[in-house]
Amino acid sequence: MIICPVCEHQQAQGDECDNCGKKLQAPRVAAAVAVAPLPELEQTHHAGGRVAVEAPTIPELDHTRQQAGPDLPPQVMPDMETTRTAPVDKVSVEAVPEMDTGRAADDGVRTAAPTGAVVCRYCRNVQAEGLVCDRCGMRLPRARLAPTATAKGGVNAEDLTWLPCQKCRTPTRPNKICTVCGTRVVADEA
């Protein structure tokens, strides 16, 4: 990436900044250098790889395929392991007495959902409400509450307080940090 020293604009290529127009580099001109061939090197002329090469065939070689060997009868090798085994008799199967084969009996006790202040596991911020940390924007380990009674038109009363982020249009609560781009969403004063 090229970074403009004036406006700090980043761009992939170019001799001048796309934002402010500053010349980033002087155009490089290759200096002409006289190159003399070395007399002791062989001059090989290459005509694009399409030059016919003379390659005579060797008369002792068969041009089409390998010649087949003599037909020999198959022979059995007595010390070679075969792929078959002797038949196996019935094997007695015993249950392991100390192995647990099922689930524990239900005692009816359930783990309560976490309530109250929660500590963010990333920045250690203590926060009493919300599903997203106010400091770093990461999701908090909190259970979602059941939906509340809906207002007119079937819209949740809590959803009416959310605003789209000015930068990325993600729904965010007013005066909170957007979870996508990190911009603080400000409520419009009307």
C-alpha cells in the first residue's frame, strides 16, 4: 500500500495521490547501458520454440510398446501370507459392571439465569444492563429476557429506542458504541 505523506490517503498503486493529487514518486527512467556480448559464450539462436529439431530414432528400440515376456504358469508361494483367516468361533460378550449406560436421574433443580451486574470477559468492565459491553462492544454473558408486551402496531417498546448507526446503519441504542464499526450513536435532538 502507498500512503500519501500529505493527506495520509492509502492506495494500492499510482504515481500521484488519488485524494489530494500530490506526486508520490518521480517517474523512474531506466538508464541506457551499452551491453557487449562476451566472445567466449556460445550464441544460441532461439526462434520462439518452433524450430524443428533433428532427432534420429534408435534402431534397437521398439517404437510402439514393450515386448511381452514368455508366458509362465502361476506359482503358489507357500510362505506368503494370504488375506483369509480361519473362521472365528462364538465369542462370549460380558457387560462391564462399572460402566454407566444412561443419564443421571433428574432432581428438578435448574441453573438460574445470570441477573444483575455482569463483568465483561474481555475488558473487565462491570455493567448492570444491556447485552453488549459499553466499553469494548463485545457480547456479555447474559441471558436474553423474554419479550415484553408490544406497543401499538406490534412493535416492541424496547425496539423503539434503537437507532441506526450514522456510519454503518446497524441498529444501536442511543449514546452507545456500535458493535460493528465502533462509532458512538448519538440521538437526534428534534
